[in-house]
Amino acid sequence: DDDLPEGALIDCASIKRPVDDAFDFVIIGSGAAGAVAAHTLTLAGYSVALAEEGPFIPTRSLTDDLFTTFRRFFRDAAMQAMEGKMFIPYIQGRCVGGSTLINSAIAWRTPEDVIDDWRDRFGLGSSITMSALEPHFAALEEDLNVHAVADEVLGGNNSKFLEQARKHGLHPTAIKRYERHCKGSAKCMNGCPTGAKQSMNVTYIPWALRRGARLYYNCRVHRVELAGGRAVGTLGSGASGTTVRLRARRGVFVAASTVQSPNILRRSGIRSDHLGHHFQTHPGCGMGALLQDEVNPYFGATQGAESIHLRVSDRIKFETISINPELLPVRSPGLGHSLVRRMTQAKNLVIWVMLVRSQAEGLVKQALLGGRDQVRFNLTESDMHHVRFGLSHIAQMMFDAGAKEIWTGIYGLPSILTSPDQVKLVADGPLDPRAYTFVTSHMFGAARMGSDPRASVVGLDFAVHDVPNLYVIDSSVFPTNLGVNPQHSIMALARLAASRVADTPPLIALD
């Protein structure tokens, strides 16, 4: 932040007097969507304000301490969970840069079959097409240096997966990521200690601020202000309760995430039968294994290898991941001496996971008491068949890689598998989702886009139906989930939306 223009950063936790400022555009949220939109609009010559609920974290203040990271960067200290037949934790960043600060910077273009489905079932027609998105994907990939993980920072966990997935005909690849000069520190979840990860807090946000944008952080937006049926600004507050009013002459962009955006719209008076509905996600479940060989899981890209070979046929994606040492006891079997023994063998540990492109739909709402964001979600039986299939693939690959023991984490099965003959236990495992340990960070659809206002919240121009100048640009507008990591799609659609709005006069402009 040392080279940013004076006045570009406003810490709303320390302001003493009410704020009342005016801009061409106000953007709620500084994550993948909001940051890209801010940069796009400032390049077009507009004045822009970014309102971010969380803190601003310079790279130099990042820490290896995971508890501190959870408390400072993660929403609700990473303790959020979807409610339903079981609890599924969901992970969100709450800081400048949003989840891009703490994720693995994975770049996947929207699959063409998904775009075709949006066209056919939701009437997106010529509005959202691969040809329309292509220049935006290309610009993002150039700006953020997207490329596959280099061999020298793959590390043993990723390399072992690539080796076994090839043998199993899964056509794996090294993951494409947003990074410059990755050192393989395996600390993406803590925020990149070297600044190599091209998260929004080190790229599009400072780029926008240097072009005149202003960032109000530690600022919770309560609602979008409407006048005459159109969006005219936002009303929020700092940590001390001091009012922060940001007026918008040309429009407000909501980019607060699939969970928070629908509730902001609700608090703003938006009414739609579909607001908060059609929530979808990619629940993930994985297993650990101690191999015969040392792999050193604490060196290498946090997530460096993947396979989407079964994305369409079986609705699953495979990935590698390394976890912080502090989390290892939580996912390791045993107590006392047996747990300590496994911790001492962590140098031989691999962790491979599968994500299911679930068919289930959930609901995003706001609690009546306290206003807490709530998500209700239940996996279907069909989803669980895919989960079992994916996990059995992982177990077989782990044994083929020389696993001495596999940590299943599946209730009703042995906590440790020691023989390839036991893979059938996973394949025939329980269909009750409560038997599994899921987590997710990919969320979609609770303010979905569509041509028909009777079946959607947002129109083909990204504006809320019948509310001029109010745009939604995060993954809440996606009609479905993707089967691949969503950040690249979120940014491309946000860039497309902001570019179109920048080139089009507002329906109603304020004087």
C-alpha cells in the first residue's frame, strides 16, 4: 500500500464522522468479481468506489499461524456450515481480495457444454457465449500470467497424483494458475507469503486504485439505496457504527458472493420468487495416505494437479491439495501414541480429493434473529453415488502408488485401509452424506440470470429485473454450477458485464 495514491484507502474501522461520497459506480465486494469490475470501469474513465466488509492485509503482514489467518481473513473464522441433513463447511474470504487471497488461484475457462446448457435451458442466447467471453479470458490470462504449475514446484504430492492418474487413464494435467515465480511454499491458504499468487489484493485492486478508484474497507454494506425504483448508492457502516453512504451516479454492482449478494438484495427491498433459490455447489471430499516413499507435502504448489476426465460422465473432478500442519491432526485417525506416530510420518503423506458437480439445489436466506447468512443444502442420492465412485478411484490410485495405509474419514468404514482388497468397501460405502467429511468453496446460482423475469433474478444485461442501474456480477448469477473451479469464469463474466455497462449509457443517470 506504500505506493498507492493518498486517500485511496479508507479504513472504516477508524473513521469518526459519517461518510457521504459520490462516484459514477459503487461496487460491493473486492473479490474476483468486484476487483475486476473496478479495474475495467476505471480504465474506461469512470470514478469507482469499492466497499469491502473485511480488512486490508498487506503481504508483509501475512502470517504462518493458521488460527490468526482464519480469524483475520476468513468469514466467521472458517466456521460457516451449510445446514440440512448434514453440515457442510463452506469457506469464504472476508478481506480485501476476498477468497482470492486464500484460494489456490486455479484458472479454468467455463466449459462449452455449460454455456450451451445456459443457452438452451435459461435463454441466455447470444448474451453469454464463448465468443463473447473469449477476449475477457484472454485478457485475464495475460494480466495475471496464467500458466501450468512448473515442474520445479510440483512437489511430491502433485507428482504422485499425475503418475497414478495417467496409469488409470484419467488424463491428468498440471493445474493452470494465476502466479508469477511461485516458490512452492504450499501456503496458499495463508495468503501467498511471496506475493507470487496473483490474487486481487496485489493485482486488480491496486491497479484500479492507482487509476483513481477508492477502497472503503472494514465497511459493511447493509443495503443498496433505491430511489424512484432505481439504484442510487449504498448504505453501510464502519466497525464503530459510523454511517458510510456511497452515492452512485451511474450504477451499483453487487459482487459480494453467492451467499451474501442475495441477502444484500433482500435487505434492499428486492423481491423475487427465485432470490436465494437454486443454490448449487461442488462439495469436496478426500482421503489421505501414507506412502512407502517420502513425498514432502509441505513443498510444492498447494494444488498442482487435477483431472476433469470424469466431469461430464460422472460429474466429478479430481484434485490434489496440501493442508497446513495444524489441520493434520483433525483429519488423521487415532489418538495418543498412534496419532503422534502418524504426525511424525507426515513427510510420506499425500492428500487427493474429488469434487462432485452436485445436482442438488439449496436455499440462501437470512436468519430472522441476528441477520446471519444461512444456507440450506442436501446432497441427492445420485450425488452420493458419484461421491462413492470418485473416492474409490482415489483409494485405488493411492494403493497403486504404494500406500501403507489410507485414511478414509468415512463413518461405518475402517478408519484405516491397509489392503487393496478393501477398496470395494469404499465403492460400496454408505449413501448417507452424514458418513462423509465434505467441505466446499465453490458456490453458485442464488440470484440466477435468465431471460424470463418469472424464472430468474437478473436479466441478460446483469441488471436486476425491473431495477435500473443495479447489477449483480458474481457467481450468484450463474444458472448452474460448472464442474470446474469458478474464479476464472467469475472474473470473465464480471469483466464482460463491466465492459458492456461502461459502453452503454445508464437507463437512468443521476445529476
